[in-house]
Amino acid sequence: MNSTISKPNYRLLLKQNADFRYLWLARASSCFGDSLYNLAISWLVYSMTGSSLQVGLVIVTKFLPEMILGLFIGAWVDRLNKKILMQISDAAQALLTGALAVLMLTGQLQLLHIYLITIGLSIMGNLFATSQSSFLPELIRDKTYLISANSLLSVSLQITRILGTVAGGILVASIGNSGAVIVDAVTFIASLALIQQIKRRGKAPKDSRAATGLSIFEEIREGWGWLRGQTAMLLLILLGTLSNIALGPSNVLPPMLIGELLQGGSSELGIFNAAIAAGLLLGGLFVGSRSPRRIGIWFSCGLGVQGLGMCVIALSPALWSACFGNLILGFGVTVTVIPMSTLFQLLVPSALRGRVNSISSMAFNISIPLTYGGVGILADSIGVEVCFGLAAALFAVCLIIGLTNHHLRSLDIQAPQSSPSPQTGQSA
């Protein structure tokens, strides 16, 4: 028995695994830029049109390409070099945001340009995310460090979102929307340069079927055929989709909750939204510090924590209690998402990882446009607090399903069989 094995933690992961360190820095850079872009483009669209509907349509546009093209992107990720695909994504996003800045500076920008560029950025962003998720298990040799890696990426995402939103407001006020967009383009160039430093090449696995002459449609069917026989994976996708539906009130109804039920204004809405961001951050830090092995149970319990947060919000008589419920909700979201991401990376064969990830992402996201509209209509009929209560009930159902299913309950990260160092191997 080796008594010198250290518990996985962020410091060891970043210190001993240079490839992951570059990936982490690249992701943090581009996420910071995305936060700048999202704030600048929302403000720009509203300034151009005076319509909150147009702002909402631009946001919805970000989800459509993944729903339509996600399967094809996943198949290409399985075929090709993941490191190069991430660099192509960064380069394309830098060019797209640079073109947007030029259009803004020359006064030629039209609303159609924003929609087209948003679609392009969504496609390239999905390409990067799918490649990163598929590439990560190749960079983390010891699987006990995989959940720490996912946790660190999640924590960094929340921090950069907060910093990017604050910086975006300052930049838009000082150098204008076009200046903020230019900074976003620079972050993608920085990400591209950092990805180049990764030594592992991210080639398609030797058992990839791409070289056998299968068409991309046949490869997609191959991925779906494998997934149909995986009870635990199908259950994860089902529960993930149901939880996205249950999260609808938290994404759509805060203005109604604060304005009509709690008699607050925009400042109170900002505090309420900040609470869920704090919960997301705390949840990521908690999962990372615990480095759980029984991640199937953690995933299910995270669903229950989200339900508790929804229940607290539904019953809240005042702003402070609603904010506390939103903090619990954010905490639960991260406790659910990090184990789920890790489970996908552990359970899916490397040759199929891109396709299976794309199938799951499509299932998770297809509920978003439908839920966003349906929740608003439902709230007008039965009230905002009842909607949050129904969401809590749906989370409770998900918790029961998760904890009573032995396939999910038994999922465990196995103890390491060799050196626990998170150091990656040499270039493949």
C-alpha cells in the first residue's frame, strides 16, 4: 500500500501537467473574451433596434447551429486532430470578431451581419468545446484527476465570466462596443497560441473507423448504435435533459419574480443574478476540493440540491431568501454538471467521444428554445412562484430516478493502479 498518494488538487494538476495548464489558460482566455462579446453585442443590438425581442433572438441564434450541426461536428472531431480543430476554431472566431469590429468602425454594420457572425461563432465555439471535451481524457493520464480538471475548468469559466462582464461594461463605456469586440478577437489569438504549446497532438485514435471508408452519416449511426446499448449513458442524457427543462424558470422568470412578486427593480435583479453566479463558483470549488469517486451518486444529489434551491425561491417572501435559494441552485448545477462531464469522458470510448458528446449536447439543448417560450406563457397563467415549485418537483423526480437506478448509483472512479501523478504522457 502506497501511503504517499496525494489527494487530487488544482495545484498538483497545474504544476505537473503542462499540457492541461496550456489548455486551461487557453479556455480561460477565450471565455473572458466571450463575456466581453456577449455584453457588447447585447448592448449593441438593443441600441440598434430598441427591442429586447431582437436581443433574445440573437441569444437563441447561438443555440440553433449546435442543434442542427452538432452531430456532424462530433463526427469530424472523432475523425481529425483535436488540437488542430481547436486552433482552427480559435482562428475562425478571431477572424469573425475582427470582421465584426471592422463593420462597426466603418459604419456598415447591419443586424443581418450580427446574426450571421453569431451563427459562425456558435459553430466554431461548439467545435472547440466538443474537441476540448474529447481531448481532455488524453491529457489526464490518471483518471482520479479528471474530475479535478473538469472542476477547475468550470471554476475558471465562472470567474472569467464575472471578470469579463465587469470588464466588458468598463470597456464598452470607455472604448465603445467595437473596442470590446477587438479585445475579444485578441483573446482568441492568445488561446490559439496557448493551444500550440500543447505537446500531445490529439490525433484520432488508431481504432477510428474514419479510415475504413464509412460516410459521415454511417459514423453518426455508429455512435448512436453504441449509445443505445448503454443504460447509464441514456439515463444521464435523460436526466440532463429533464434538468434543463426544470431550469427554465431560473433563466426566464427572474425579472417577473423580482419585479412583480418581490417588488424590486434592476438593482435587485442584479443581486439575484449574482447569487447564482456565486453558487456556481462555490459548487465548482467544492467538487474540486472533494474529488469524489462515486460520481454517479454525486450527479444525482446535485439534482436534488437544485430542486431545493428552486423550492426556496418558490417559497421566498423576501429578496434575501430568494437570493439564498438562487445560490443553492447554482451550487447544485455545478455539483451535477462536473460529475456528468466526467462520466461521459470515462464511459465513452475515445473513438466515439465526439459523436456521443454531440448527441448528448443536442438532447440537452433542444429543450432550451421550447422551454424558454413555454415557461413565460405558463407563468402568466399560474404565477411565477408555482412555476418554480413545479421545477422543484421535477428535480425531485430526477433525484429519485437517479438514486434508485443501480446503473447510475454504482458509477465510480476506480482507484489509480500506478503513479497518481497527473502528468500527461509524451506526444503521441
